[in-house]
Amino acid sequence: MPGDAVGTEEEFIGGSGTYMEGEQIRASASGELNDKDRALSVSRRNMLASVKPGTIVLGRVENVVEPIALISVLPQQEGNIRFAMLPDNCVLHASRIKDGFVKNVRDELRIGDIVRAKIAEVRNGEIHVSTEGAEFGVIKAFCIKCRHALTLVGGSLSCPECGNKENRKLASDYRNVNI
Ligand SMILES: [Zn+2]
């Protein structure tokens, strides 16, 4: 079960489905414990069962294939270490980006952006996330022309390097976050 101590770093190497706490290796998911070649892992089989709707995650936009964005969950996140080893990309559908109609994901999110999202549901083996609500959305964005981090000036995003103006579904604390 998540949080259970399954071994120590002296004896084993922590594999997928585990996380380190000091020298202790703990399970980050519920599932079967395997110890192959000294590498401890918790099998993914039941991993999705431990993914709880409502959990807040930080992720990076890995790809945009209209009408969805694929989000990888980052190991550094706010409060919940259980998703540190989440193996799959999460799905963010255009309809879950913000209140109101989103025609193109690319109008609201771009590859490389860092987002705060909430687990909406687990369906057909896919983890669906949402960025609806003021606290959710892009917390760091990068210029699509020169990749420089965008700054928020007077309510609009612009690139301090090349002056490009861009649009995102922003979280209310854009760039006040340490990541
Ligand atoms: Zn730029």
C-alpha cells in the first residue's frame, strides 16, 4: 500500500512504484512487490487504483494532439509524493482546460509549459486531469519563438527576450511558484 516501507537503500535499489524517504524505500502505489536483481518495484497492475480524483499534480505539457494535451507528472509537486513515479502521461482534454468552450488546446497550452492540474477521473486505464478553476492552469510558460520564460505584465503574457505576446490558461499565481 502507498507509504508502506518495503526495504532500505542499503539492501535494494528503488524501482518504479516506489519513492525514497531518507534511506527507506516506500511504496508509492498499491500493488505487488517485486525484487529482481536487488531492484524493488511495485507492479503497475494496481497502480491506477491508487490514483485519487481531486489530487493536485504538477506536470509538463509533453505533446498537444487536438483536442488533447498529454501531461507528464513531475516528481516535485505540492504535498503529494505518491505520484512521483506515475509512469504514464495524463490526458487533458480541451473541455477540461477552463470554464467555457476551448476550440484549440494550442490557444491555451503549449508544449513545455508547466501546469498545475487536478486528477479528474481514471477511465479506460487513462488518467484524466483538469485545469478548470483559478488556481489551476499554466504556472510557467515558454515563448514559442525563442523558448525564453514568459513574464506576466499587466495581465498579459509576453517574452522579455523577443517581445512575442502569447495567451495561456493561467493559474492565478503564475510564476510565483518555485519549480
Ligand atoms: Zn521570445
